[in-house]
Amino acid sequence: MDNIVTSGVNRRTFLAGSVGTLAALGLASQPSVASATPTFKVYNAVRARPDLSAYGVPKRTMIYQNALLVGDNADQSLVQSTIQTNLNAGVTQACLDIEAWPLDGLSDADFAVNAAKYNQVADWAKAVNPSFRVGWYGILPRRDYWSVIQGNTAGWYADNARRQGIADHVDDVYPSLYTFYTDQAGWVNYANANMTQAGIYNRPGYAIIWPKYHPSAPVDIRGTFIARDYWRLQLETILAHGLSTGSAIAGVAIWNDDSTWDPTAGWWLETIDFVNAHNLG
């Protein structure tokens, strides 16, 4: 879904499982969990696009740049016909994914040029039907691993803050929490920090995860499936954050690049168990 890593890489009882696992990793600074009934949902955004709604995993539509751009340029007719086609099919909410217009490491002037491009596409989409909810994949906030791990977050915070003008044109945010390393404690810290930053935009957030290691991961693991316990830890971490006081995270969307569906895949069996254990279906 992307191949650039920013900043150097690019309840089996109610929450008992997640809290116990996180504590075992020595991560004491997790968000406090609210007692409200959870509204958190797990969404299906995999490329193979099977209907998983019977398992309590509804679809979350991804709209990629080939349905929005001609070359590297946005096309109003294409954008609006794509949105109308989705509306006609009963889709009411989508994650838009354009990766042709970088935002990282730009001067304010160059940033403003590309931000305006994103805003134009979002405005065209909303003009078709204002009730159609849109958000951008992976740019609100900028995905960042090493700034979090190294404790050097001031620049990251500032870059995320200047993206508020993009957030103002959308309804939802989709922080990307892909996996680059086998370090589970590192992933938890990175994920929690990125989800917290997603909250600065005052929009519902849906974390996007992938059951494989990112293509930029070390060569011996890139493109391979994450172990089931690691995958479960990711789901539990996102749920715990989503149920914590003040969190913007309303759900998790699972993406996968496989073109065929494997109902016996370990990550999927673990996902079903997670959904059932927490009554999320």
C-alpha cells in the first residue's frame, strides 16, 4: 500500500488479555481504559475483498490513486465518477490513498502546494454527496517509528500540526501502523504514539494494519507474515487505545496485498478469535 517509511524506516476477558500482554512487555504507561460500552469495530480492507461481515468484520472501502488521478494529476471527473460509483454501490465511507504527492520533509511553500492537491480531491469527493465520509491513508499523522523510539518527537509533532489544514477537509483519519521490526515493545510504543497524534485532528480514527512485515523491513522478514501472538498484540494494543479516555481511535482496518483469500491464514483465525473474545461483531 506504500513503500516509503518516514523518519529513518519509513480480552480474552474484557481487556485482561491486552493489559496482561502489555504489562508483560514492561509497558507501564498505557492509556487508562474507559468503562463505557465499546463501539470499536474491526474492518476488512484487504485487496481480495471477501465478504467478512458474517464474522463481524464489515468492509471498509479503499479508493486508490488510479481511481482518482490521471498520471500524477487529480482529475475532477474521475474523482467524482469514482465517488458516485461507490455511492451507487451503497458505500458511505472510504479511505482515499494517494501516494504521488509527498508531504514529508518539505518547505512550508512546497508543503502548501501538495496539501492543496489533497484538499482539492477531498472537496471534489464531498461535493458529490456531503454525507460521504472520506479520509486519507497514512498522512494524518505522518507515520513515524524512529522519532518515537528515539524520543525525538518535537519535529514530528510540528509536522503533524501543520497538517491540520488537510484534516479540516476530511471526516476521518487513518493512521498507518505497519510493522517493520520484530521488536514488539517498540511496535507498541510507536503505535500508541501515532494513535495519540491522530487525535489532534478531532476526527474519528481508524488504525490501518497489515499482517505482513513492510517491504522496507529487514530483508529476512520483509513481506512475510507476522507471528500470531504479535498480530494479536497489535489488535489488543489498538483496542486498548481506542477504549482509553480521550482516544480518537474508533476501529482498526486490516489491509493485505494478497490477491486471493486464505480462510485458514493464522492472522485471520486470530482476528476471528479477537472479535469473538471482545464481542466486537
